[in-house]
Amino acid sequence: MKKILRITSSPRAEYSNSKKLGKKLTEQLLAMHPGSVIVERDLVETPPPYLQQQHIVSFFKDPADRTAADMDVLAYSDGVVREVFEADIIIIEAPMYNYGIDARLKSWADQLLRIGVTFGYDAEGKRIGLVQGKVAYIAMSSGGIYSAGETPALDFVAPYLRSILDFIGINNSRVVRVEGVLFASLSEQEIEVYAKLNN
């Protein structure tokens, strides 16, 4: 039995191809790991706060010195961090907008990356990811094709998300793509063709 964290960032609701792809991946993972628990965080329904000065001050403050106000500021971030630490498998649904990720997904990442919590540094200054033993799937959708030819250089979705995951210690991440769909909303059957897990 696994705990699967599913993160949704598309505002397109039922028309979202990344959401449909994430749903299919979840179904396959449930078939592979019967009885698993699904935790969902919808970044559209409950948007992450943008980083403000007080967030940064509270992030870097010694935990022993944090006030009640600091704890209130950190509440969303603490929830995000807890979900990631508790998950065995993480699915990040990531539509491409203007070659990058949705602003809400970027804000979620900003709330997740915290020194001394999800990453740190050893005595020699080498970075250490503190989130270990996880598997992540990036369910990415895009109107064009960005996995071949000259266009991969324009993909700032998969490389960015894989980089931040690796930064915090999740170095087992895989990208599952549905590409070239422009504004089409693919059917469940069409999405299933893209969502194939071989392990």
C-alpha cells in the first residue's frame, strides 16, 4: 500500500488534458498498488500564497525563535512539506503555458523548497536533498511537440520540475507527456494511450 500525492495546477477543469493524464496515472498506480491512499492538492481551488517578505523571514528564522505570527505565515508551507514527506509517490499535473508552468505551481514549489527542511548543506557546502525515497511523475500537457527536434529547448516545464525535485532529494522522477493537442480536450480513451506505466 502506498500514499499517492496528486497535485493539480490546471484551471481548465474538465477540459484539462494534464488533469486527465494525472487521473489515468493515478488509476494505473492504484492497480499496481491496491489499497493505496490518494491525497489531492488542487492549486486552483486553494491557491498557494505568493512569497512575501514575511515568508522569507520566517523560513530563515531559527524554529525556537518563531512567533505565533511566524507559525501562521508558515502554515501553508508546513502543510505542503508534510504532504510531500508523507507521500511515497507524487504526481504533478503540469500544463505548459507560454513554455513554462502555471504560476500557482511555481508558488507551490516556492513553499516547498525550504533550507533545513527539504534541503540543506553539509560541512563542505555540498547541497543535500532531505526528501528521500520518493517516486515522482510529471503529467505534462502541451499544445505543441516539445520532446523532439529543435523544440525541447523551449520546454521549461519538465526540466524545471525535475530540477527542483532533484534539489530536494527526489531523483527518481519521470515525465509522461500528452503533446500536440493545442486546444483540444482529449477523450479518456485518447489520454489512456499516453499514460502507460511499464513498472
